[in-house]
Amino acid sequence: MNAITRLHYYRALRRGLLAVAFLSSFLIFACAGGPDAPPGAIHVLTADGTVNPVMQRYIDRGIGTAEEKEAGAVVVRLDTPGGLVTSTDKIDQRIINATVPVITYVWPQGGQAASAGTFIAYASHLAAMAPGTVIGSATPIDASGGDIEGDLGNKVKENAAAKIREYADLHGRNAEWGESAVLEGKSATAAEALDLNVINLVADDLDDLLAAIDGQTVSLASGEGVTLRTAESTVVYNDTNFIEDLLDIIADPNIAFLLLSLGSLAIFIELAHPGAIFPGVFGVISLLLGFFALSVLPFNWAGVALILFAFILFGLELFVVSHGILGIGGAVALVLGGLILTSDNPPEFQVSRWLVFSLAAALAIFCIFIAINVVRARRMPAQVGVETMVGRRAIARSALEPTGFVMMDGEYWAAEAEEGGIEAGTSVIVTRIKGLRLTVRKQNP
């Protein structure tokens, strides 16, 4: 890389970093704070999908905003098939210790509060369901989606049953049914849940819910009793912000794995070809997004280390003649890293094995292909000096009658036409070199 190219490179890199910094600052500013709302307003959150760290962060932010703005209550519209125990526990703790009443509303019709959702409903100060919804099936399962057997299974189930009994006692609900939902996997419709005192009411929609709970008194963790004034209160919707939506997209083990893998590969391409700015910028952004995704996913650091080590081996394959050994080693490290990365999570939070093996195979084949071509290139006879100019293309800068000047690679050379005259501006091919004079002929059209 010469001085001029290096200058352009650093200028472009600086502009790229400034653009990234400006965009990051803009996004942070745009995502800060919550909706404008007067004191006593009802803040509505919508939590649909798998219970994961992104949902936990969203609910935590929503309750925090309601507390700051002295809201009358928070309504969490919930529709979930379940999710991670760690995220569920954090959501439960946040709800129980909130300084504003939290009402969980299983919605819309056809929705559910299954598994982890049952714990969230029980932890809430009030629980409601829309017609056509279900609650229950809260039995803990292992990372493969199967039952947890043996003493460990008994410990996990008993611990979960104790939690839901405690939540039920806090809010005067049916502890026995909650325990059966954990130990026996029982479920209930909205009407059955109301009859069993699993929930406080059934409401057709949000307006119906707010009218029904108006005037009810709930007790907060501090022991303070709060009388709800919801019928005439302002309703504000605190939806997910851009960062949370982005996290919800990339906080997928498969996407996080791809971001780490492709980001590492792009960085090594940049190191191999330092004049190409795009791979480096793409690699840094991909790695940052990959680690951002992992910040809200349970993962194993050993898996991350193996993935990064894999791409170190792939990078070395470009510079060291190992006849493909480094590339194969990188593929093995990538497979192990991908499998270990999220191995302790439930199936929906694990990296797909097909993705791991496919990516590792593709990269191994690529590295072997590079290695083969490097070996071929090194076995070719070396050509150095001016002899390498034979067969190169040049442009006649003056008429060759038969001698004159041509330009090749930005340099002027004395030249002689092989036969006939050649007009200025004509493309020519170098056929012979004698001293510092080139012999050329017209390039065939």
C-alpha cells in the first residue's frame, strides 16, 4: 500500500467511524425515555412471543418508565408459549417489587400464558384473560425439550412449584392449581381459570378490563395498598423501541453465530487485503452486533473462543502452507464452538446443528481451494525482472514509425513497432525486450 493509497484508506476509515458514531448516538438518543404521559395514566405494554432476555428488558423498562412518571398502573398484554427460566424469574421479581400495580392481561383471543407465562400471571398484582385464551402447562423441561429425570428433575420441579405457591399466596390466588400446572402440566381456559381463582377476571378487551378493575385495591411489596383508578384514566402505549426491535431480530442463536462467523471472516479478509475498506467495516459491525446479540442470550464463553480461534486458523491458511491442515482445524474448531455456544439452552435458544456443519464445511472447502491454488502458484517457475513485461498491454503515446514511445503502468518506454507503423493512442502488446527498448505489435481487436 503506497502513501497515497494509505492516506485515502485512513480518510475513508475515519469517515466510516464517524458515521457509525453519529448513527449510534442518534439511535441512543432516539430510544431514550418513554412516552409522554400525565401522572395517574395507565401504561400498556405488549409482550408477545417467547419469554427471553429481550422481553425481560422491555418489561423492566416499561415498568421503570411507569414508576418514573407516577403511573396509575401498568397493563402487560401477554401472549407467550413460554421461554427461559432465567428471564422469567427476572420478570417475576420486577413485577412483584414494582412500586405501581401491574396487571397481566392474557390477550388477544387465541393467545396463551403457557409455561413461563403462568408464572408471570401469578406474580402480577392482578391477572386477567380474554375469552378464548388458555393458561398453564408450566412443567419445567430440559435443554432438549424433554422431561428432566431423576433427582435433578425433582429438585427443579419442586423449586418451581414452591415459587408459584408463594406467588399465589402473595395475591390470594389458587396455589393448589398453580402447583398442579407445574407438577402435572395442567392447563385451563379463561372461564375455568376464573372459576378456579387462578385469575381475577375475564375481560373482552382493554376497555372492558380497565372498567372492571376500577376501584379495586391491590397491595404492593412495600405493604402499601393502592386503589386503582382506571376507568377514566389516560391510556398510553409504551411499545418496544428500535433497539429492542433490533435485539428481537438478532437475539437468535443462529443469527448471533452467523454474525460472529462472518464478522471474523471479514476481518481476516481486510487483514489480507488492507486496501479494501468494506470487509473491515462490515466485519467490525458484524462482530459488534454478534456480541450485542449474545449480551441478551445465555451463552458459553468457550464457544465464542473456539469460533474466534477457528477464524484465526482460517486466516493463517492464507499465509501459511499447511496443505489444508489449518483450514480443517478451523472447521473442527468452528463446529465445536457452534455446538458449545448455546448448548445449555432450551432447543429454541440453541444454534442449529445444520447451520454449524454447513458453514464449517463451506469454509473448509474454501480454505482447501485457496491452499491448492497457493501451492500451484508456488510451484510455477519464478519470473522476475523486465522479462515479466512480455505479453503485457501498453498504449502508444506517439506514432511508432517504427520507433516512438508507449505508456505501461504509468511509465513511458521507448518502443519499436514489430511491423508497419502504429498510430498514437493504439493499444499494443509487448512481444520482446531489448535493453530498455520494447518491441510491440498492435493488439488484435
